[in-house]
Amino acid sequence: MAKKTLIGTVSSNKMNQTVIVKVEITKVHPKYQKRFRVYRKYAAHTQDKFNVGDKVEIQETKPMSRTKNWTILRKVT
């Protein structure tokens, strides 16, 4: 089974070994066909230090805590 990967922006790095990644998805309204943005925040595990604003790729993993089900694969340039 393939694991999900998402690309987002680091919005918080104040925790130890955890960063909050904000992922933006574009959806289309079913009736009016207008496109709009939806944001979702994910807690991701990391060993490295990432700064706010860095673009990263995250991958789904087994649960590490109550909210942390993702890990950072790499920094996207």
C-alpha cells in the first residue's frame, strides 16, 4: 500500500521534534464552479531543524502520538 505524501509550508517549529505543516488544497464549488483554497494543518515528526516558511514534503506514518501521524521526508527547494 502506497503511503500518502503532501507538500506544505512549516507554520510552527516551537515543539521538540515536531513541526506544524500547513497544506493548501484547491477545491471547486459544486454549484458555482468557483475555485477556492482550503488549508489543513498537520503535526509532523522531524529530527532536523526547520524554519517557519520552509516548504517541505510530509509522508503518512504510523501514529507516534495523539496528533502526530506524519513525518517529514525532505525540504522542497
